[in-house]
Amino acid sequence: MTERDQLRLASAAENVNEALSRWFDNLADERRMSIHTLSAYARDVGFFFDFLQDHVGETVGFEHLRALRPADFRAFLAARKKKGASSRTIARMLSSIRSLFGFLEKAGLAKCAALNAIRTPKLPHGIPKPLSVDDAEALADELDRDVESTRAWVKARDAAIFLLLYGSGLRISEALGLDARNAPTLEGEDTLRITGKGLKTRIVPVLPEVRAAIHRYLDLCPEPLDPEGPLFIGVRGGRLNARIVQLSMQRLRSSLNLPETATPHALRHSFATHLLQAGGDLRTIQELLGHASLSTTQVYTEVNAEQLMDVHRAAHPRAQMAEAGERASHLRLVASNP
């Protein structure tokens, strides 16, 4: 079943299904959403229409969509939350539904003012969790040693991917989406053209160590790669699945005693954070990461600030004196209250 087949909903009337397909085409062709985002939107709308069918007691038509009230939307969101949906998932579901109704309104098919009364849940503010420089170096050293073990080509492949994520700041989907003809293996090839979210292209650096790791993987690969086919393949052929990369990182995390936050995506965070710590400017880092907005990149300044405060607390004499004073006060308090 294709992603577009998923929108042939049994809970929707035929003319509504036709509109759903047009909306989905718009997301894929004009807004250029990734396959993962398209899949999530299709799933969200499927849940919504299944709920509505139970809610109204019949197949959902445009007349039902036009008649929806704020209480109907709140009932749907409450039902999803009861089934374990997080605030982030609820926010995405609202985004999916708003996108659909925006399309339907522009097409003159259905307008629903009630949706404007629904607020998006407030999301918890989090900051990226990169590896420390020491952990990143330990990981790179371990990858270099690991290639000498059995099934060397698989180890070399994983090493090339991890070094590419850390050395060039790629998303895992971008690395696994590379074709063999994109491989930067020639001497002097120090950049790589990447197609990221929204099919936007950018140029990223390729370190000599990364180029050497890719070259080693290609030398050890048991079969010649089709230039138009995937650069990174699985043991059964075909483009490598991201889950395999995640499991490989999990094994490395265990052997090196790295924190749980050490994931493939954390290597991209580490790329940005370590550049910022070394004096890189935000605009350049924004371009290298492929962020559409500078505000997305600015989150790394929070990581840097937090780490600077940790260093300050550990090294500054005044900070150490203040901490010692707090411990002494605590001990006096305990002693006075036996």
C-alpha cells in the first residue's frame, strides 16, 4: 500500500476521499514534504476521520466537516491523549488537520471556523544533547578499530555513516539517501551537495577522514555499487534502513559507556555544538545544517551556555568557595537539628 492509498478512507465519503487525495498531492508536490511527514499526516487524518465516523454515526461527508464545533475537535484530541499521545503528537495532529481544512477552504469545499478556537498545546522546551568532544573522539577511535573485526565491510559502512553525520552535520535520512555517484572519494573532493528537507540543496564540508572512511567502505563492499543506486546498502542489498544504523550506535554506546542520548542524530547536534564552541558563527552553522530559520539554529547557543556554566562552576575559585559555603551551611543545619 502506498502512502496515497492510505487516504482512501473507509470512514470518508467518496467525494471527500477525492479531496483528500488532492490535498495529499499538494503536500507532496507543491509543499515537498518528506515521506515521513506525509505518512504522519496521513495517519493523523485517518485517526480523525475514524473518530468522526464513530462520533456522527455514519460515513463522513462535507456536511459533517462544515458542522464541526470546537467541542468535537477537543473530544478527538482528548481521545488521542487518553490513548497515550504526547503533547508533541497532539500538536502535529492539529497541524495535519489545519492543513487539510485550509486546503478544503481554498478549494471552496468546506470551511470550519471552529478549528480556530482550538489552541495548540504548549510543548516542553528542550535543547539538543550532543556528545562531548572526548566522547566523539572515543567513538571515532572505536570505529577505526572496529573495522578490523569480522564482517569488515559492514563495520566500515557504519563507520563511514557515523563519521559523515559528525563530520558534515547530516541528518541520518540525508546520509542514507545518498547515491553511489555522490560518494566523495577522489583526492581534493572536500564538499558534498546534499538535498535536505523540502528538497532544498546545500553544500557541506567533507573532512579527509570522512572521505577515507567512505573509500574504505567502498573497497570492502562485497559487490560493486550501481552509480544510480544507494551508496550505503544493507547485507541483503538495497538502501540501508535507518533502524540498522540506530542499532549499531546502540551497541557502540554500550561498549563505550556513552550516555543514552548518544544517538545518530546526536552526532549532528555534536557537529553544530562543537563548531560553535570553536568560534563558528550561527549563520554559517545554519547554512551547513540546512535550517530554514536562524531561530532553529540558535538553540545550540543554549547548549554552549549550559556547558560554559558547568565549566565555570567547576573551575572558578569563587564558584568553588560558594559551593563549599553551601555545604557548610547544610552541615550546620543538620547538626542543629539532630
